Amino acid sequence: MASVVNPYATGAAVAAIGNSDLSLGTGIVMRMVLFIVMYIVGTLMVIRYAETVKKE
């Protein structure tokens, strides 16, 4: 889960695992990297779609 903006979802996922060594901040760097990559990919897809619509 790459949720950096919804701490409740991350907290629920950590609680579901049941490992006492994990906390809400565990893996924050990986979540930030995944969030940035997915944000860029999503933005590029929207721009590409907008260019297609604009041509029509």
C-alpha cells in the first residue's frame, strides 16, 4: 500500500498484520517513492488522454 495521504488505511494494514515491530511510519520512504511514481504515471496518462480528446 502506497498511502502517504491516508494514514488510517496504512494504520489498518499495519494492525491487520499483527507484528509488534511495525509502526505507522514503517516503510514511509518506500511509500513516498511509490506515491511519487504512481502520481507521475497517472498525470502522464491524463495528459495523454487530454491530448487525444483535444485532437477530436
